[in-house]
Amino acid sequence: MIDPVTIDRIIDSAQIVDVIQDFVSLKRRGANFLGLCPFHNEKTPSFTVSPSKGIFKCFGCGKGGNAVNFIMEHEHLSYPEALKYLARKYGIEIEEKVLSDEEKQLGNERESLIIINEYATKYFTNSLLNTEEGIAVGLSYFRERGFNDKIIDEFKLGYSPEQRDAFTENALRNGYKKEFLEKSGLSIFKENFQADRFAGRVMFPILSLSGQVIGFGGRILKTDVKTAKYLNSPESAVYNKSKVLYGLFQAKQEIIKQQKCYLVEGYTDVISLFMSEIRNVVASSGTSLTEDQIRMIHRFTEDVTILYDGDAAGIKASLRGIDMILEQGLNVRIVLFPDGEDPDSYSKKHGSSGTINYIKSNEQDFISFKTKLLNDEAKSDPIKRSSLITDIVKSISMIDDNIKQSVYIQECSKILDISETVLYSEIVKIRRKKIEESNKQQNRSILPISAKIIPAVPGFIDRIYYEVQEHEIIRILLLYGNSVVGFEDREKNIKYEISVADYIIDQLRNDELEMKNVLNQKIFMLAEGLIKQGKQIETDYFIKHPDPEISQLSADLCSTKHQLSPIWEKRGAPLLREEKKLPEILEDLFIKYKLNITNEAKKKLNEKLKLAKKENNQEVIDEIMQRIKKISGIIGILSNMQGRVVL
């Protein structure tokens, strides 16, 4: 048990931004910080951290809490374990009874696997540095590769003895259970047989984002054995190779600092580049790049540079990774090392400055890279040239950002000498095909995010609200939240269906809008919680709520005097039942809501502009002018849309 005084010290010491920045790249937005949520897949940041309140909240998936809650959720730890994690981070000593080896095994499977992996790491390190075999075989291999003591310690490198069951026998003798040795993949047990999975290999521990050892990679040093050169731990409760990047724990702070991540293939590539003072580098550990790995990178930066060796066959096999990175909304560049070289070998020959200069001088965007790679085959063959163009256009179509896409189309047009019109036409075909395939799978037409219809309120707008619209949004949510309504995007000729509750949540969360009236916000969050649990929104739940303020407002909003929406005040509107016109009512409601907010924001910015001009602060003037220009454009779109809503 941890005593209450120590718990208070830990919680007081844990700075929420400091804790979360170990796992997520955060950017300041006003008084708060914003980043990509680590708990669900998203391309637009909805994860907010408030240093003044000491809490985090994701407006996409709903998760929230304090620093301890974050560590519990992210690292899958119990409350005491999360406290211990934070105590280690802030150098706070915890006094509690020492657990025996048997008591350690009484924890859950995940805890037991972490304990065994940590024990194995120390065993392999000791074997590397303090045994004759380890020094002669393992340490000499690392020395040949130029790895010094500091890098060996930083990456916890080790050696597993060649004796068949040396580690397993040692672990069993020290009280570690056979069950968890087997589940971790460190040991193999059969009838009357036991063996070390990594016997005779140099060891590369694989760390989680918080620095816990979750698995291992092992390299065999003998050349005459019929076994895989590299061997990884099998999947377990703590290790999923498709969700792990080797070196990310050591690299994450430098990735945030440089706002760039270098992606390589193997363990030694990462370590050699670290030795060359390139510390913002990770590896996919010899596996094909996965979406989960790309999302891990996206938490810390939007810019990825892939470092390929000179093996042409390997490069072509890895081209899929470029499209996956683009599809996840990241910027990707490529560096191709000379034939026969890889990041490891090149850094050894050319040293730190030579490697850094080579990477900077040879970075190229994916269009140039693909063109040079595939153009030799295409040459004058029109069929192969057509395939090359299709391949590059397919990559461009993965980019969601219209401005980026336009720039790449222009570049592609120049390099391949083909008109931009043709390229745009091909992109439209590819996207239409993807939508059709998606519709077939879902058996209905879908527009992924309804917020794309009504433009978003810029994130820099804060502390502006309109209570009338807030009340109306809550009223519609309570009365019709379960109703399914159909919408149509006439420009794209797409129809889709969505529940009223999902539409309202979608509009507010995607724009990071929050009810400023406390009661409205309480009711909204209660309703959102019900939806996330797969429950219906029942008006009785809110009208009979134990909080008298919530029940009173809910009863008031759902009463007959509010049955007609303000939308009916529009001239010439036919008096049909409200629920029959929900799509128009919802669209009109959010257009008005956003229009009021943006108009008020523009007024406030104009006042600030006058003051900045008086003070002759050109930097502030430029920033305000840019914001006014952006808001004016959105106001224009919203004004046109308001005139388009016909009842």
C-alpha cells in the first residue's frame, strides 16, 4: 500500500502537460494544449489538455481525467501502478512492503509479463558484460559495429547464452512461473523439454512508449545454422508487433523537437543513426509498415522521411508504405542510399556529418522518387508509362488536404508532361470508385463526416456563445436524438443517413465547439455518454434526473411552448410537423449558430485591429488580418448556405 501523504505528493508533482507529452505531441492553443488522441484513430486533433485544471479531455472518443487516469488508460495499469510510474518519473520515493517473488506472480498476466521481461533484460545485459561467452561473442559483435558503452546501456542491449536452456533454468530457479515464461515467448516448453527461444543471439529489447520492456528481437551470429537471422518475441498481452516501433521511446522527444521522424528497417539502423547524432529515428523492426505504426508517429509529428537501402527489389516492395503514410495525413519524403548501402553501413563509413549531409541533400518527395524509380522501366513504352502515371495519381489521391493535393498535381504535371485536367479527372475516378466500394460494403450510401457540409469554426475563436442556439440544440437533441434523418450533398451527388444525436455531436466535436452554458453542457455530455454506450436518448431520463437544475431545464425545453423551432419564423415556411423537416432544421440551426459566432468574432478582431494599429504593432496586425480574412471567407460561405436552406 502507498500511504496517503505520498499519494498527495505524487498527484501534486504530476504536471499534466509534462506527463502526456511523453506520449503525445501537444501544441498550445490559447490557455490549453491540443494533440491527436492516443485512444482512438483521428486525423484532426480533438484531444485537449488543460494545465490550469490539470485534466485532459478527448472530444472525439470522450476519454478524460487527470494525469493518473491518463497513465492508467494509456499504459493499462492499475491505480497503484500508475502512481508508482509517476513517482519514478518525478523521483518520489515510495515506502511499501517488499513483495516476494511469489507475490509478484499473483498479479495479472500483463503485470507478470512486464516483470519477466524486465528480469530477462537484466539477465541478458549481465550475460553480455560479465560472462566470458557474452564478452567474447556478444560484446565483440557490438564493438565491431561501433556501439559504445553508452549506446549499449541506452538501448539495454544484451546476449542470450548458447546453452539451450540457460535463461529458462535461471528464471525458474529464481521463482518465475513456467506459465508466464512461455506466454512471454522467452521460453519454449514441450513434454520433457525446455529451451530458450533466443539462445545464442544478441538481444535488442523492445520498449513501450513509457519505457517498459514489452518484447525482444534477437540476432543469430552463426552463419552455418538453418534458422532465421532475426527472431522477434511472439504476440502477447503486452507485445503486438504491428503497433510497436523500435526506438520510439528513445526518439520521441527528438521527433517532437525536430518535427520530423526518420523511418528505417532494422534495429542496427536505428542505433547506428543514434551514434551519428540522428536521434529522431525509429524502425518497423523488419515487418511491413502498418497503419497503427503510422498513427504512433503521427502523435509526435506530421513529417516522415523513409530511409531506404540500395536494394531495388526491397524498395518496390515498400512502396505501399508511402501510400499508407499519405492516407493517414502525413507528409512523406524519401532518401535512397547508394546501391549496397544502408543507414547502418553508410553512417559507419561516412560518420555523423557525412550521413547528416547525405540525408539532407538527397531527400525527395514521393512523386520524384516514384518517377525516377519507375521511369526507367516505362521509358518509351506507352502502356508502362500509363501505369506509372496511374500509380503516382493513386498516391496523390490518398491526400485529404486539397492545397497539398493541388501542389502535388502541379508538380506531377510538370515532371510527367501531362495536363493537370487529366490528373484531376483520374483522381476523381479513383475517389468515386473508393466511395462505391465503401457503399457496397456498408449496403448504404454514407458521407463519413457530416461536418464537411457546413464549414468549421476556426480553432482560434474562443469565449463566444449564443444561448438561444444552445438551448435549441439541446431541445432538438432531447426530443429527436434517436431519429434517423437523411441528408444530401448536391455538389457530390451523395446521400447519407445519420441519427440526429450523431449529427449534433459530430458538428460540435469536429469544430471543438463547447456549450458555454453549464447546464446545456451537462445535458449534452450526459446525452453523448448514452450514445457512446449504445443507449437511446429518453426524455424521461433527463426530466426525472436527480440533479434538479437538469430536470427543470429539460422539462422546460421539452414543453409545448418550445415545440415550434425558430426556423418556422422564416417567411413562407409551410406549417408541417417539426420532425418531418429535421434535416433542414438541423442545417439551418448550425448555420445560424456558426454564423453568429463568426460574426461576433470578426467584430472583436476588428476592435483588436484598431488597437494594434494605434500601437503600430505590425506583427499583431498581420496576424489579426489573416484571421479576419479566414473568418470573412467562412461567413461568406455560411451566408450563402443560409439562403440555400429552403423549407
